[in-house]
Amino acid sequence: MEQSKPWAVTVAVRGFYDDNMFSRPDDSGGKEESFGVSVNPTVALNFALDRTLISFNYSYDFRWFEARTENEADHIQQAKLGIAHAFSERFSVDLWDRFIYAQEGAVAIDAGPVTVPGRSDGDYFRNIANVDFDAGVTERLSLLLGYRNEIWDFENSGFNSYSARLDRMEHLGTVEGSWEFTPSTSGLIGYKFGDVRTRSNDQIFVDGVGAVDASERDRLSHSIYAGVEHDFSQQLTGALRAGVQLVDYNEADVLSANGFDDNATIPYIDGVLSWNYNPGSTLKLGVVNTMNSTDVSAALSQSSVAVYLDLNHRITPEWTFGAMLLFQNSSFEGGVYDGDNEQLFVAGVNIDYLISQHLSAEVGYAFDLLSSDVDDYFANDVRGFDRNRVYIGLRARF
């Protein structure tokens, strides 16, 4: 955003159709369709000082479903505050915090491994805080020190609830060194330490074991990797980090005594390719492989590899086409589902027509598909579903 205008307001109003508004499994017989209306206002602030950039944005997503008899509307609120400060040309810090609160809402899907591919049962909040410190040690050697904290909290509590399975606090520390071989190529070596701690006092159900404390799924992880960052041109850049991730389920006393493996080793991969091929047109392709939490109670966690694509193509000054694709394959770690897999596919397309400087019309389609080897009615782990949504609306920008 330009300094002469440190604020921006956007309001999108859409009519939509949703053929599975609760993201229910195909075999449950509970799929329900609905027409609806959504209103999504967003406010963004941007203050550029001499060496400091302060940014804030807030978004409220209201979705009303005409077919619901109770809790007719979903309410999803997101706020993000960021502060970036340059102490000098060689030393800088980037600090941001993102807060999400959803009432009867769909769990937000980020690029990369997805923890809960669907709609939460009841309200939930999620907070992500991140700080990165960049230091130019020499003209060629730089050092990154990072810390990330993530909190998940679901209202749905009790035995084997979302709260029991997913309420947690995650700590992730990063140390990464970079050496500039040429102005366009740098080599990387790094280490990440992860600590995932359950925040629920409830128990979960595990096939073949019974009720166990949710803390049995706490884990520590160590990721060691090397990589490269390369600018192929001013328009095309890429980065790849690859290594190994070692996971220790350090609190799994009952589960390990019942045959669960209390450690795991998986590949660590994080790669992205960005292409600004035309003015107003960008393509991003990425791949991530890491360990993440799961809402399947009979597994300790799941290792997930996700490939994602994000396209924004300006056809003409008035017409813009956007597309998002995400494919994720997850393998469950530990328990009766050890080695079982599930695949998640998320896709969305959007066409935007600029009517005037401040108003545009849009039409779009979104699709979710989950296929899973897991099918356990007693443990509430009935998984596979598909969901189609179409919408049309107007977007105003000020």
C-alpha cells in the first residue's frame, strides 16, 4: 500500500450454493445442501516509518445458510498485526501475530499440511505468533534466528472431543545460516526444534487400548536440513530445503507399552517456486513434507506431503483469473492406523471483472475431497467426504 494512503477497505457480498455445508462423510447419510449469503468486510492499515513498517488487517466473514434450522450463520474473524524494523542495513527483525476466531466455522486451510480438513464442531480459536531476526554477519554470511508459537483451542470438549484430540500449544525454534555464493545463489543449512504440548485434560479413545490421556500424543522433533535459494531471473525465484525430521513421543508411556512406536523418522522438505511472468500475473508452486497433528484419535500424528499451486492471471486490465490447488497425502503414525493413508484435494477458481476503480464482479467455484483408509464409527473417525460450492457477487474497494 502506498504511503500516501495508509488504509484500505474491501467489502465482498456473495450469494452461494453449498452441497455439503457440514463437510459430513459420504457414508453418514447426513449431507445437507443449502443456498446462502456471505458478507466479508476487510480493513487494512499500513504505517511506513523511517526504518519501521507497522501493518494491521482485520477480516470478518459472515455466512448465512437458508437450510439451517439452528445456528443459521457462521462467523469467522481474523486479525493480524505485524511490525518489521531494520536496525541497520545488516540487522532486522520481523514480528507478527495472527488470531482466528470461528463460531461454527470451517477450520482455516493454510498452504501446506492441513490438520483438520473440514468444519469444526463448535467454536474454536487459533493464534500464531512469529518472530524472525536476520543478521548479516559478513557480506556473504547471514544468520536467521526464528521462533513460532501456535495455540489451538476448540470449544467442543469432553471424551474424544476435538478439544481432547487437537487442543495444544506448539513451539518451533529455527536457526539457519546462509552463504551467498553469487548474487543470485545462496546455500543454506539449518536446524529446527519443535515441541508440541497438549492443552486438554480430557481423554481420547485409542483402538485396542481404550481411554488414554491426550498428553500421550505430546512430541518433540528435531529437523536438520540443507538447501539452496536461487534467482533464475528478476521474475523467477526458487528455494528448496531438504533433510530429515526426527520425532520423539516422549509422553507416550501407555501407548508405547501397548505396542505403539514412540519415535519416527521422516523426510523434511520445504520448496517453493515463484514466477512473476507478467504485470499483475503470478504463479507460485510449492511442496512441503513434515509431521503434523491429526484429529484421528487412534494415531499419534501424521506425516504429510502437500503440493500446492497459487495462480493469479491478469487476462486484460478488466479481467483477472485466479486458481488455487492443494493435494496432500498423509500417512498415520502409530497405532492400529499406522501406515494407513488419506488424500485431501482442495481446489478453487475465481474470475473477477473490474467494473470501475472501486467495484468489481466475481464468480467462483470451490471443491474439497477427502479419501481415507480410516473408517471407525466408534472412534468418530469416519472421514471421507466431498463438498462443492459455487458463488457470485460484488467486491467494493476503497
